[in-house]
Amino acid sequence: MAPRHHRRTTALAALTTIVLAVPLTAGCSAVEKAIDCAQLAVDISTDVDNLQDAVSGAAVDPQDADNLLDALDKDIDKIKDKTDNADVGKAVDHLQKAVDNVQTAIDKGQDPDLGPVKDAAGELTKVCSP
């Protein structure tokens, strides 16, 4: 339980840091993009936590996992639409590939490896922080 709380705390700290670190002279759109990126990183972190809960039980519930993967895909799409930052784009691409691999494993009835998803979500949180 502590690792999940730690990831959320880290993501929320990143959001606060972004809000405080953006210079007052920056345009509103720069501030809004930074906040959007950080908020979506928090949402994705929550999605990853929920996915881990769904697949860490005695048996993977494919429907629950599919629903959570759909939520992750939607959040990934949102962040793709809201940023033109190359580093964020690269992190999002890594996350999408990792999510696709989890979906493939679940579709094949295999236990998915969530390590790459967690790593990519962490990478996204980093690039959304100043």
C-alpha cells in the first residue's frame, strides 16, 4: 500500500512544483499545458495502480483489466492531444507500447509484466516536472 501512496505523492509533488516553478511572465497557455501534463501524469499513475490491483490477484479478471487498460488509453490520448513537447511525446509512446504489451499478454491468457508500464509512467511524471 505504501508504494501506491508514494507514487501519488510524488506525482502530486510534481504538479505543485510545476505550478510554483512556471515563471509569472510565462503565458497562460504555458502554465495550463504544464498543469495539464502534471494532472494527466497523476491520472495515469492512478490508472497504473488500479491496473496492478486488477492483475495482482489470484486470477486476472480480463474484463476488469480491459476496462482499466481502456482508461489508460484514454488518458494517454488526452496527454498526446495536449502537448507538443518531444520528451513528453517520447514518454507517452513508451507508455503506450507498454500498455499494448500488457493488453496482448492478457488477451493470450498470460500474466502481464507491469514493470515497463510502471517505468513508463514514472518517466512521464519526470518529464512533466520542470
